[in-house]
Amino acid sequence: MKQNLVDKYIITIIPTILGEGIPLFLGENPEIQLKLIGTKTNDGMVELMYVQR
């Protein structure tokens, strides 16, 4: 992320109540503006596909 080497982010959400959030990326990372390009559902999960704006 810091070196701008990621072309596409695919994030899958599994709906589970945890009580507290878990960070997706650890450490100091730049804020990146993303554009949603697609979604897919499978067995109660949601897959989100993003590219940089």
C-alpha cells in the first residue's frame, strides 16, 4: 500500500458480531480513495471489489 503496488482490493465481509472491530491493515498506511467496481454474494458473505480512484 505504501509503495502503491496494489491494483485491486478484494474484501470479503462475513457477518459476525464481534463486539470490537479488527483492523484490516496494521501500522501506518496512507488513506487511499477507492472506487467500488463490483460485488458478489456467496453463502451469506459479501465480496467487494475496489480499484483506486
